[in-house]
Amino acid sequence: MSGWPVELSGVTETLVTTLGPNDRWNVAALGVHAPDGEGPPTARTWGRTRTWRNFRERGEGYVQFTTDPVLFVEAALAVTEVEQPRLDEAHGWVRVHPEEIDSGTAEGTEWVDWALPASQSGIESRALPTFSRAYAAVVEGTVAASRLDVEGHDSEELRERIEYFEAVVDRAGGPAHRQAYDRLLELVDD
């Protein structure tokens, strides 16, 4: 199957694996923007991250769809590397060949926009749609944590958000959500 296996809307939080210079696949969070018109989906990398470097140097990656909150936190806030490009936890994946379409600087941080044309994709499992407030809180807490101590962001306000989302996880989450948020807090305190 080629093309994207899902219809995207707004920004979809995904994981991406990119091959690093050590021949291991780096796993990172990546917000994928729905196509605006005829083109492929896009994504923005912030700073000189492993994803930015590997997109630029290797010219490919695997965008993956998963609902595993622990894996999401690890990918977003820690250095996570695997042997194979496709994650066992992924419900589906897309092999992309990123093309730089724009770049700039915002509040002291470099960014690059990438078009993400697909060459292959696959659906590994189908799930009945559900919505978990706790999973959403893990994602939002991770976004806030990733912006701590970044120029142009108020760290005190971000820490308040992290505390708020922790309360949502406590109220609405299960064991995996709690484990994910505990790991998020551990990584933020390092």
C-alpha cells in the first residue's frame, strides 16, 4: 500500500523513526499536519534534533500511529533507539521521504518545515475508536515538558500545565497512563 493509510485532520501526534549514523532507528514524537490542498502532509522540526539531522542526511523516515502512552513519553522526552524502523506498538505506518519546504527562526529556535510524501504504508491492526482523556493529557503534558527552558516559553506556566495534566491522568487514566506520566515527571526532574 502506498500513500497515507488514514485521513488526516489538523495535527496528528505520531512517532517517527529515522536512521541515525549509528545504524539504529531513533524514535521521536512528530506532529503531522494534514495536507493543505493537493500536497502531502507536512511536519515541523524544532532545533537541530536527531529527527532533523536524519531527515536531512538520510532522506527517509517511518511515521507511525500508536496509542502507547509510555512509548510516546519515551520518544518525546528521552533518547529512544530501536533496531528496526517499524515499531511493534504501531497500529499503522508510513514510509516517508521528507523534502524541506521552508525554514526560519522563531523566538531564538530554528525550525524546518518538511513535506512528507509517502512511498509505502501499512496497517498492522485495526481498533475500535475510543477517546481517552488520560492519553490526551499525556500527550499535552509531553508537549509542555518538551518546551521547558526553551527561549520564548514561560517555564512556570508550563509546569502549571504539567501539574494540571497529571491531575487529569490521575482521574481518568489507567495503569499505562499513570506509568507514562510518572516517567514524564521523572524525565522533567532530571
